[in-house]
Amino acid sequence: MKLNNLHPIEHASFSGTFRLTGRVACFDDEGIPYLRIRLSSCANDYVALAVIDSLVIPEKLGHMELVTVKGQQYASMDGDVILLNNMHRPLQRDVAKLPALQTLPRLACPKPESLDRLVAAVRSLKFTALQVFIKLVLERQRSLEVFLKAPASKSYHHNEAGGLLEHSLEVAQNVLSMIQTNEPEMPRVLQEIGFVAGLLHDIGKTYTYDIHGNQTAAARLCDHADLTLEACAQGLAYLDQIAPEVALTLRHIWTCASPGARYGTTPAMTLARYVRDADGQSAMADNQRIAYRHRPPAGFGRLGKNVYWIPSA
């Protein structure tokens, strides 16, 4: 490919804010140095070219860091390419204006269909403070890749790449189903709080797994449930200022609904029960599916110490 032979495509500009998910140094056929840059948002992945001497590239730009770019699509003999003419780190106020979960990198998600469901569900929330809360929790550079890639458990339910995201969505949707069955008159804002509580009930596992699905030292030294509030600290601090009772509700659900009420406080609202039961149902349903993975779903099945039974009828 010769960069000097590229032809601009009319009305085909390119711009946006993305996660930097890849970067390779290259030379064209005439020896001109350039970078092949991988850019990812929740909806798309792009490969763009940046001629090193033609634009200023931010220093020490790291993997999964946010970058705002502008460019133009060009035609070449090898196909259309995107050539960048501007690249810079975005201002925080500009990032805050982006749609919810826009900066989650699609490239990093083994289950892109689950990512689509997550983004659609979060953007459908009417209580905008909850959207901002989820952005503050999930779009942190430290945790976003783990949330998208990690399993939900090491040996049992949803123990494949992307299992944590899939299990989290199942629990959130199950909470809404329980509400519709038992308390359809519940105000929408409370239903949305229940959805968010279910979605993030296992967010502490972003501390106990790495991006490869391997357990960290924290997995041996801490219970993931005890790390949930830490993982949500920035978001909860925001809600304390905007909607303090919503923040308190989430704290109550996450700290009382564990088996045995490990924190010594019994559930004071049905939402806490729904989250606990939805979590157990999602885990058991997937465990049962795994137990019969290699045999007809009838009779006794086993997964570890768990025994399941499905009547042959």
C-alpha cells in the first residue's frame, strides 16, 4: 500500500471517542512510517491509519485508554481505509456526555450479543441517575475488560469467557420478572433499582478475576461479595449527592441478601429477596444445563457435589 496514492471518499468523514484496543507500527511501500490503530466502542470496531509525521499522537497512550479521533475514509487498491488527521485524549466533560456504556470495547467482549443486550437495557432506564451510576461503575478502565471477559464462577455456573456478563444480565432480568409477577404495581424507579442491583450483584468479581479469567490473589483473600461496595464506591458517592435513598437501597440489597445475611441485617424489602433468589435461580439453571450437557436431560445428573434430577416424562 502507498499512502500517497490514497484517494479521499467524498462525504466519508470519521470521528468519535473510542477505546484504544490495538496499535502496530508499519511502513508503506515507499517506506513512510504509520500506525495501524484499533479503535473500539460498544457498537463497532475500526482499524485506522495514523501517519506518524502528519499528526500529534498523545504521549504514553495506553491500552484501553480513551481517545478522540477525527479522520477521513480513503479508497486504495487494497480497499477502503480510514486515515486519521487528529487524535487527542478527551476531556472528562465530553466523556460524560457520551451515551451510557458507549466506551465499553466490543472487541473485548466474547459475547457481543450480551453486550448489545446490556447497552440496550441500561439506555432504556428512565431514571437517568441510575444510567450515570452504571457508567461510573462499568466504564472504569480498571474493571471494564474483566466484566466483559471473566467467567461468573471458576468451576460451576457460567464458567466460560463472558459468563459474568451473561449471568449478571440473567439475574437483572429475573428480578424484573419476579416483580412483574408479584408486585406489578411497584413504581418504575424501584423496579429499575432492582434491575441495577441484580446487574451489579457480582461486580466484586472484577477484583477476583483477571482479563484471562484467572483468579487473582484477592479471590483467595477476600469474598467477592465483600468487594461489591468497593467496586461501586464512585457510583455510590455520586448517588449520595443526587439520590441518597437510592444509594442506601442498593447498599441494603447487596449487604443483606446473601445466604445467612452475612452482615447481620435481614432483608427489609422484597427487592433484596428478588435479587437473592434471581441469583440462585440463574446459577442453578446453568448448573443443571451443564450437568446434562453430554447426555439426555432425564434421570439423575451431577455437577461437582450438586445432584440434579429431571423426570423422564
